[in-house]
Amino acid sequence: SACFVLPVEDSMEGIFDALKYQAMIHKTGGGTGFAFSRLRPKGSRVKTSSGTASGPVSFMRIFDAATNEVKQGGKRRGANMGILRVDHPDILEFIHCKEEGGITNFNISVSITDKFMKAYESGSDYDLIDPKTGNVVNCLNARKVFDEIANAAWRTGDPGLIFIDRINNDTANPVPSLGPIESTNPCGEQPLYPFDSCNLGSIFLTYFINTDKGKKSVDWEKLKKVVHTAVRFLDNVIEVNPYPLEQIRKVSLAIRRIGLGVGGWADMLVDLGIPYDSEEALKLAERVMSLIRKEAVAVSRELAKQRGAFPMYTFSIYKNEEPRRNSTVTTIAPTGSIAIIAGASSGIEPLFAIAFQHIVKDKHLNRTLAFFNPKFEKMAEENGVLNAAVREKVSRYGVV
């Protein structure tokens, strides 16, 4: 497990407990997600000290500074997700918090509610609510806020959007009594409870192509077999994981959340000669993921017969169904680092370039890795168009 969510309570003890736990997780190579939505807004009165609160963004800067000093697993800086509800009074400061630099170790996302989306559709205002008191303290125009999010994302790549009500009313929230879910892991693909973790693994579709008399097709039987192995493998990892915190160990063993996903989707399409943005690609995607999901659930049910259902099964949304070993089974992850290791395209992304450089520069590491797509190389050679000049030009510009 490499992704965790930590709760951030609205007190000095709660905030700095989360900071301590973050450091412990980063030290062992994990990434952390936080919702800062419970923290009272900037300028609120603090009774105990007769001072004023500095607000969520100010504390995010402290978490960011700590991340700079604690390398993940002793090798790289840690990754974080910072989330704030769209109805928090400090939402505008949060949306723009990365534009002046700083907070570089965080992805940030706005937690979007159904109420906000309805206000957006009608072009009306929506309420900002003080999380400490529950009182309405102001209102903003939903379309104006959405425009601010889009503008900031265009300029800096952040913030993203997390549709929190959709998540909480969905299978991502399998044991509602442990919730509500407030945050996700650093890359945003895995909604998690406080002190929850997810054990992710990906099947690289690059390696599931049959070639018969020059005709290529998907090896469905091999894919099915690997799904069965992968689910068992991920369930085993839950048992042997060295958990960084006792609270995380308890939640992980109680719900046994796993996330089997895919990588190399663009590679599979290249091999099959299917354009990424075609109807045929969508149909194949549906078939691939339907098979993975169906087989993963079947294996989880089989494991429940052999090893028992996840302990909180009777409190879960599946309590009236056939018992399963794992509360969740699938997740589509970005597979950034592992795609490089697997020599494959990442996640379900298109090929953003045929040649690129992976550059890491900070005080701990200075490294550049160059990549030239092997499938393009092979195809260009077969068609007699690859020479030193073409290779040099593609390497420089990344495209043909």
C-alpha cells in the first residue's frame, strides 16, 4: 500500500498529529491525502488563545515544508493531495494558492458538491459555511467560482475536481458507517476513509496481444488468468504489509480495499491499429474493463469462501449479496513510475509524445531519463522511414 488518507481535525493537536503521521508515512515511501475542510476559516476567533485562525491554506504550507525535508523511502520527496470543500469560506484563496509558487509537493482539488453543481446549472449563488459553527457566513456565484477554478487549472494545472457527493453515494464508499469520505490519495484515483489505505496494482495491457498469421487480437484467456492471480496477490499483500500506523492497519484489515487497474492501454490500441479517439476504442475499453471487474469480483467471492469475507462485510453496501473478501476491487491509477519500469504507456492515457525526457531536479536528486517509443521505432523501421535525421528530430520535438 502506498496511498493513505489522514484526517485533519480543527485543533492544534489534530493538525500537528496529522503532520507527524505524514512524516512517518513519507519516510516509508507512501503518499498522503488530506481534506482541510474541517479547519475554521482565516480570521476566525480562537477562544483558547483569544487569537485568530490562520486558515487551511496557511497550514497546507506547513505540511508542504515538512514534505520537502522528509524523502519518500529515503529516495524521493513525498506526494500529497490537499482538498477543500467548495463551500468552505476560504475556497478562493485555496483555488489560487499555487499561483505564486510554493505548495509544490501537493496536488490540490476542490471538493465539489451536488448543491454547487445545481447552482452552477442555474447560474445562482451558493452558501459558504463555517465548518466550526455550521453557520452560513457568505455566498458566491457558482459560475464565477467555476471560472476561477478553470482559469487557475489552465495556468498551473491545479486545482482538480473531486465530486464528493457522487463518491459518497457510490461503491467507492463501501462501508458508509466509516465515512463520509473526505479525501483521496495523492493522484486522486482512490477515495479513502480517514486512516484508510489502498493496495494498488496494474495489469499492463501491452502484454496481452496475440499475433496469428500477421493478425493481432486480444488474448482474453491470458487476461482472465492474470486478473485471478493479481487479485489473490493484492489480497496477500494486505496481510504482509508493514503498516506505518496502527490506525491504518486496523482500517485496512477491516475492509481489505484493493485496486486492480490497467496500464499500457495506448500500447494495446497501437498494436491493434485502433485510433485512440474512436468508437471502436471505447467499445474495446468497455469490454476489457468489464472482464477485469467481473473476474476480480468473482475471485474476491472465491477468496471469501476460502479465507472469510472482509470483517466489516455485514456493515457494508454488499451485506445482502454473496460475501466477498475485498470491499473494493478495481481502480484506474495513472501508473506514472511503474509504466516506466514496465516499458509501457501510462494508465489509460494517450501517448502524449513519441519521445520524451523524464527529468527530476531537486536538492536530493538530479536525473534525466530519455525515452523513445519502441512501437513507433519498430513501425517506422518496417516502413523504411527511420533514419538518423528522423530519429534526432523526433527526439527533439517529441512528435512526427
